[in-house]
Amino acid sequence: MFKNVKFAITLLLVVNTAAINAKVIEQLTWKDCLKEAKQNNPDLISAKEKINQAVANKSIARSDYLPELTSNLSGKSAKAADHITTDTYSYDINVKQLLFDGFKTSYDIASAAESIKSSQYNYMITSSNVRLNLRTAFIALLKSQQLLDITKYLAARRKQNLELVELRYKAGREHKGSLLNAEANFVKAKFDVTQAQRDIDLAQKELAKELGRRESSPIRAKGEFKVKTLVNKTPNFVKLANVNPLLLGLIVNMEAFRFNLKSAKADFFPKVYATASLGRNDSRWPPNNEAWSAEVDLSLPLFEGGSRVAQISKSRAELNQAQADLRSGNDYVVFTLERTWKELLDAIDKIEVEQKFLQTAKERARIAKAQYSTGLISFDDWSIIEDNLVTTEKSYLNVEADALVSEANWIQAKGGTLDYV
């Protein structure tokens, strides 16, 4: 009876431990990462707030068109030389309305509207950059996980090889140097396993950072090394560049500076305001004497130290700079599209090449092990073939990961955001 209870408790502990471990390691697909980064990535949050700032700036610019209302309330007591005290009470409401300012406010509003578009394109650019960083981190974790499996397999193979060499050494058919070499290879294989585990820990932290998490936790990436981009037809790079958010952002920046220049020129026009006031005053509270006024004011600065002329020069220089930036940006985007497309094609083709080498290395290693065990080849020849298998296994994993990174760079060059799965 006691043994049955003890067994049940042990089984329960094992089940609970397994359940806890299953909860600790979080499984994340690529879609899971995209969804979480949209909500939590700090760079994306910052870009959203820049849009809110731009919207507020437009409201500030539009406020110049609206009437300005102020109210005053005062009470005053004064004593003259004849020692007579005089009390004065008053209150009034004033309104001031802009009638004409050379269309400066209109240009400021138009510039602010372009700034909103610019911040929206900047958000898309930020989202595109975040996607690239997130995808790179996801691939790094995926690669580290696969590398751990490979290194464990290679370590087990090195252990088997060591056991084979030990048998031949004890039988007097192998020398001490071969045994030491096999032992060193096994120690190196165990180190590779440990290093791969450390790589996983670092990759998990990097992915957590890109997700926008404040703390990292054990994560396992769920995915496969498969490029989804169709490469059977060369895209129209110029057409892709024309819808790239970087280029569109430069265009609206240029338009904003164009309106800024018009606004600076409008500063030379007179400003016309209509003002009105309505209130009461009296020597007693509450005041009963009604008072009102209405007037039209026209103001024109005659000399202000050349600041308006300098502002026009500055605005014109900003517009010229924006035009140059647009031309440079167009060349940059088109070239980047062509470069990343070429790199993607190379990376995909390289997978097929490395796959052939891996198949060859595996077959050669299988044959060489059988030949060594029967004494048909020397340890040195067998060791070279085994080392080549290790190198080829890791190289194939690298080119698979490189292809995914090249695809991510291509998507980023097109302006693909976190909405691009």
C-alpha cells in the first residue's frame, strides 16, 4: 500500500514538473511575433506619438483662424491728495479675429498637413525597420535551435567515432595520436553544444527586446527555413520605388518646405484684425455703466533687423535641400531594391549548392566510417572526411538562415511593414 502511494506521489510530481516546464518555454510563431511587436515595440510607439504631435501642430496652426476671446475683471481703490478715496470696478469681454495675414496661416496649415503625412510615412519606415530587426532576431533564434540539434548529433557521432578509435587502439591497430585526436574532436563537439545553448539564450533576449518586452523569458521560435518570395520574375524596381514610404516621405517633406517658404513670404503682407469689447464699469459693485468698443487694426512691421528676409533665405535653402534629398533618396531606394534582389537570388541558389555538398559529405562520411572500421583507410583520411561533414552541416544551416535574412532585407527594401506577413 505504501509503495503504491509513493509511486502515485512520484508520478504526480513528474507530471507537474513537466507541465511547469511546458509553460516556462513559450512557443512563438512568426505571426505571434508580428502581433506582439505592433503593440509593444518602443520604436513603434514613439513613431505613433510623432503622428499625434503632428496632428496637434496642425490644430495649433488652425487656431489662428479662430476668434480669440478674453475676459477681464478688476477692482481698484485709490486715494487722492484731498484724502478722498475713489473706488472703480469693471469687467469686460474682448474678442479678436484675424481678417487677413497674406494667407500666412493658410500656408502654415497646409505645411502642418504635409507634416502629418510625413510622420505617417515615418511610422511606416519605422515599422519596416522594426520588422527587419524582428525577423532577423526570429531567424537567429530559429537558427540557434537548429544548430543545437546539429551539434548534439555531431557530438553523438564524435563519441561513436572515439569509441571506435579506442577499440582499434586497444587492439594495437591505431596509434596514440589518433586516439588523442578523436578525444579532442569529442571535447570540441561537446563545447559546440554548450556554445549553441548560449547562442539560444542570447537569441531569446534579442527577440524579447525586439518584441518590446521589458524582461526576457525562455522562448522557442516555431517556423521553417523556407523562402516564400517568388523569384521567377524580375520586379519593376522603379515602380516599387515610387510607392516606397521613404520616397513618399521625402516628397511630402519637400511640399511642407514649399509651404514654409510661402508662409515666410506672406510675412511681408500687413495683418488685419477686428477687435470688439463689451463690459461694464462703475464706482460700486456690481458695476452698472455699460461700455463697448469695436475697431479694425492693421499692422505692418517696417523694420525688424532683417529677420523676415533671413527667414525667407532659410526656407528657400530648406526647400532646395529637400529637393536634393528627394533625388538622392530615389537613387538610393532603386539601387537598394536592385542590390537586395540580387542578394536574395544568390542566397536561394546557394542553398541548392550547399545541399549537394551536404549530401556528398554525408555519403562520404558513411562510406569512410565503414572503410576505417575495416582498416581500408587511415585515421587521417577518415578524420578529414569527418571534419568536412561537420563543416558542411553547419554551412548548410548558415546558408538557409542567410536566405531568410536576405528575404527580410528585400521586404524591408520594398517598405514592407509589420503588416507584411
